[in-house]
Amino acid sequence: MTHAPRLPLAVGLPMAVASGLAIPVQGRINGALGARLGDGIAAAVVSFSTGLIVMVIVSLLAPRGRAGLAQILPALRERRFPPYYALAGGIGAFFVFAQSFTVGLLGIALFTVATVTGQTLSGLLVDRLGIGPAGKKSVTGIRVIGCILTIAAVSWAVSPRFAGGGAGAAGAAGSAAAGGAADPAALLLPIILPVLAGFLMSFQQAMNGTATVHYGTPIAATLVNFIAGTCVLGVAWSIKVAVAGPANPLPGEWWYYLGGPMGCVFIGLGALLVRSLGVLVTGLGMIAGQLLGSLGLDLLVPTPGTVVEAATVLGTLLTLASIVVATLPWPRGAFRR
């Protein structure tokens, strides 16, 4: 089995940014689907099911996909990595559920800040523990500064949405809660969910990256992710239906079913990139892409009441600058804790 060479930072980081562009598109679609179905779990099941269909087709038709398929069972049987890494898709399932359930309540702005905060903090931890295929990376002062700058920049970039009223803040669902009128206590659980989902994303990327090294391709790791995630969500949805009944009928518009393919993009690229960039830098790159994608959506396909303000543009630029701070080759030992 041969492993792909590590990508230089100048190549890998733009790829991470590009993969992050798919995240806000998926969030907008899954949030709208969750509102249409009246069931966040059902929306997550639909998203993962469509993603699984895409990955099965790719795995069967692409030569590297078929080669990766042949490595899945041997890798698990020989314990080339901890077997529970194959369950990383459960984290992805939780993230998609958090999207579907909370975007309509919090709005895409607060959802973004919550997930970025969790992901940035856990990126430092996962790199320090050396869980990913890039090995251990020290927690240096400059990396901490880059993380703090990222969280501040994202908060600045989305700040106009907090004061913009429910329609603009809540994206497709248009929830009044996002406009600030809801009881803060009622928003505690919806805020905790995306923070936890973002925190776990770094672990998912590390686990997928390690699996990718042993499968020989991110296609296999992404397929296993969607299998695990679909199973977890299927069980959860079955319990929900038994207790509360089925969701609304599936919509006929084709675009409601693009959330899964969007997930294939950033899960697959994330699994590929963490070996070269590490979990933190991969996550920061995706965060930058996430902001750029959100800005593009607001400009090209705005929701009612959306206004692109200077803070959004400047905050996005500051996010890009914070990634530079965290990734520049500072002298060894500088700012080290």
C-alpha cells in the first residue's frame, strides 16, 4: 500500500479554504430542510443518506475508490488504528443534526460562532495529543494567539447578523429567536449543541486522517463516515418516529438534497489534509472558507433582510490574517509555552 506524499502548506491551505466553502451551503440547505420537514433528525437522515449514495457510487466507479474499499476490512481486522475510529461518522451525524436543529433557532451567525469556537479550541488539543496522522504539535503562544484572533474575527464578521433581526439572522428558517427576542435560557441548549459539534469536529478530522493513511485514499474514509453516520441517525430517527410520529412529507425541490454531497466534499478533503497540515491549521482553513462561503451566499443568494456590512467583509479578512499568524514558520521556541 502506498501513501500519498504530504502536501506543502502553500497547496494544502488553499484546499482547506476551498473545502470550507461547502459548509455554509450545507448549513443553509439542512436548516431549510429541517424547517420544511419540521424535524431536525429527519433532515440529518436525508442529508447523510444522499451523501452515502454519492460515496457508494464514487467508491464503486473510481479506481482509487475500489482500491480503498479493498483495504477497509483488512485495516480494521489488523487493528492498524483504533477500531472506534471507524465510528467517526457518528460525530459528523451529530454535526449535521446540530445544523438542522439549531440553525433555524439561532441563525447561521450564532451557529457559526459557536462551532468555530469549539473547533478552534479542540484543534489545539488534538494537535497537542497527536491524535491525527501529522503527529504531535506543540501548543505555542503564537498558535494560541492565532486561535484567539480567529474566534474574534469570526465574531466580528457575523456581528451584523446579531442586530439584523430574525429573518436575516435565521437564514432559511427565519426564526424569531435569532432576532434576540427569545429567552436566553431557552437558547442555552441550542448554543451548547453547535459548540460541542464544533469541538468534536477536530477529533473527527484526526480520526479520518489516520484512517485515510491506512486505507490509502480519503474516499474510503469518507464512505465509512457516511455509513456510520447514517446508521446512528437512522436509529435516532426510528426512536423519534416511534415516540412522536413521522415528519412532514419530503419536499419535491431538488436542491434540498444537496446537503449530503456538500458533506462529502469537506469530510473527504479534511481527511486528506490533516496529514499534511495538522488538525488545527486544516480547521482554520476551513473556517476561513466557511466565512467566505457565507459572504458569497449573502451576496449571491441573500435571505430576506440580509445586508452585507463592512464588519462582515473586514472580519473575514481578519480571519484570513489570523490563519497566517498561526501558520507562519516562526522561529523554533518563539512564544513557546
